[in-house]
Amino acid sequence: MSTILVTGGAGFIGSNYVRLLLRQQSAVRLLNVDSLTYAGNLENLTEVESDPRYSFVKADITDAAAVESIQEPIDEIVHFAAESHVDRSIEDAATFLRTNVLGTQVLLDFARRRGVKRFVHVSTDEVYGSLGPSDPAFSETTPIAPNSPYASSKAASDLLVRAAFHTHGMPVLITRCSNNYGPYQFPEKLIPLMIANAMEGKPLPVYGDGLNVRDWIQVEDHCRAVDLVRMTGRVGEVYNVGGRSERPNIEVVRTILRTLGHGDELIRYVKDRLGHDRRYAIDDRKIRNELGFTTLHNFEEGLAATVAWYGQNRAWWERVRSGDYRGYYERMYGSRLGNS
Ligand code: NAD
Ligand code: DAU
């Protein structure tokens, strides 16, 4: 039995990872450490909250004392916690530096003191910067050239993880994945925002000319890749993860609209994001050839299933949009912990 400390397990990808692991691996215990920012929602985890292999600690990873106070012996760490939204980083970069950079160092220090056997750092393809239309895809040896405060903070955290390997010989691994989509994604990101707006008959804001390209991967495929790296990756290595599904944004938006029976009348071209990266594409041959990774979801089917999920779980995203979900921790755990 391995005890895995998962950070950011109440967010989009982290909660999908927690649910997937508890479903697929019997010999694990998961300790979810999350400070429940606007993006953290324990309603994402109602399915597992009574599982005896799962526990939750509300803690901020930038608070070294709070992290150090974790008593359980920890075998492995899978580090998802981050400020993750590019537009927010353009408005205010400070939180991104605190959580993504300092928070990662706090965890590395904790892991070293505790003799943690694997530390998987979940990073992003955005650290590589932006591609032109015919540039080759990002490989693990592409130079780091981040363009947004978010991407720069993730690149800084990657470098701290690299330093922990070279300086202290820590057993770290880094994954760099492309754009995720799927259930429980916060409706500020392109796909869930467009689905929710279309369902409510609201305008769909498309930045610039709508021709920026992203490579889309279904979130469970990303989670399976992270777990494969945790179990079989070579320490000190970086593994790119991609969906082999490059699409211009406007095509994704139109597919969502057609799936919901709309024409283009809700589309609004709006002012472009500052410093908007034009194209991301991933060369994922390393994880496929070395670790045998394959994706299970095709983009068009995965997107249709995601649209269906948001239709069936309207109450979830309506609560998220209204902010009502934020009292969930106090309602569920507050009285038990004496801080309600
Ligand atoms: P998210 O914003 O949905 O969730 C982030 C989680 O981290 C939330 O639960 C939040 O409460 C928690 N958190 C934030 N600051 C914290 C702090 N100081 N202490 C403890 N917990 C804190 O993010 P996501 O989209 O699920 O992304 C998860 C990770 O995957 C991030 O590291 C992100 O950079 C990376 N990533 C995301 C994508 C994507 O497409 N979403 C793609 C590649 C990599
Ligand atoms: O590539 C991985 C990254 O993907 C992750 O590291 C980030 O955490 C994640 O947020 C995501 O970053 P993007 O900036 O690519 O995702 P976002 O959903 O914000 O935007 C996707 C594309 O859609 C991008 O070109 C901007 C555009 N967009 C986005 C929004 C929110 C719009 O046109 N309109 C919108 O309203």
C-alpha cells in the first residue's frame, strides 16, 4: 500500500486523478492537500469522500508550517496545485508566483525531509512558448520560452524541480501536457465556458481571429499519463503529454454550437488576450515509445461526451457560476473540525 499526497485534488485535473486512481488502483491511499481557492471545489469529490483510502487536508502549499504539520508517512507526491488560468495571471501575477513557484519549493523541501520516493510535478506545454503554423511540435528538448506570467511561473517551478534532482538527487519527474477538457472543468476555460454560455443562450467570446491552435486531450487520458509516469517514468526526466488533436479555437467553438443545435449567432469576436500564444503542438513520442502510453479518447467523441456531461450536471456548473459551491467545506467539515 502506497500513500500518495496529491496537491490540488479539488481542482479540475486533480479531482479527475483522485477519482480515477481510487477506481483503478486498490493498493493506494490518497491524501488530498488543497487550500480550496476559487478553483477548488470539494463537490468534485463527493463520489470518493467516504472511501476509507481517501482523506482531505485543507492547507495552503505556500504555508510551510501547515505542510510540515502533515503527520502521515508519505511515499509519493503528485503535485497538481497551481494557479492555472492565463487570463487571471495577466490581471495579477502575484498569486501565481506564490503558489506555483514558492509552493512548489515548499513541497520539494517537505519531500526531501520526509524521504519521499517519487515526486511527480504536473507542468504544462505552455513553458515552451508559442509555435508558428509550420514549426515542429514541442519536444522535451525544446528550449523553455514562456510568454505569460502563468507560463513563466510554471517554467520557474519546473526549474526548481530540476534543481532538486541535480542538487539533492531527489526522485523527481515532470510531465508537460497540452490543453485538457472533460468533466468538472471550471467554466472560465474555453470549452466549459463556451458550453455553459451556449446552454444559457449567452454570447460566446472568441479572442482575436479565433485561429489560435491548441492540442486537446481528454482529462482522464492526461491523468493516466501522469500515473504512468509516477509508476514507471525515469527519475530526473521530463515527459510531454498530448492528445494529437490540434484544432483552431473557432472550430472547437463551432463544434460545441452544432452539438447543441445552434448556428453561429452567439459567436462574438472580442479583443485578443495580451501576448496570446498562437499555437501549441506536442511531440509525445517519448512517453509513447518509452512508457507505452496511448490515449483512449478521440477528440470529437470526447467533446460530445463533455457537452453531454455539462448538460446532465447543470446544477454543478450553475453553483460554480453563482459561487455557491464555496461554502461546501464549511458545511461538510466545518462543524467536525470546530471551525464552522
Ligand atoms: P485548477 O485551477 O482547476 O485547480 C487547481 C487546484 O489547486 C484547486 O483545487 C485549487 O484550490 C488548488 N490550489 C491552488 N492554489 C493552492 C495553494 N496555494 N495551496 C493548495 N492548493 C492550491 O487547475 P487544473 O486545470 O486542474 O490544473 C492542475 C495542474 O495541471 C496545474 O498545475 C496546471 O498548471 C497543470 N496543467 C493544466 C492543464 C489544463 O489544460 N487545465 C494542462 C496542462 C497542465
Ligand atoms: O496548454 C496547457 C494549458 O492550457 C494549461 O497549462 C492551462 O492551465 C490551461 O488554462 C490552458 O491554457 P490556455 O490559455 O490554452 O486555455 P484557455 O481555455 O484559457 O484558452 C484556450 C484558447 O481559447 C486560447 O487560445 C484562448 C482562447 N479563449 C479562451 C477563453 C477563456 C477564447 O477565445 N475565449 C475565451 O473566453
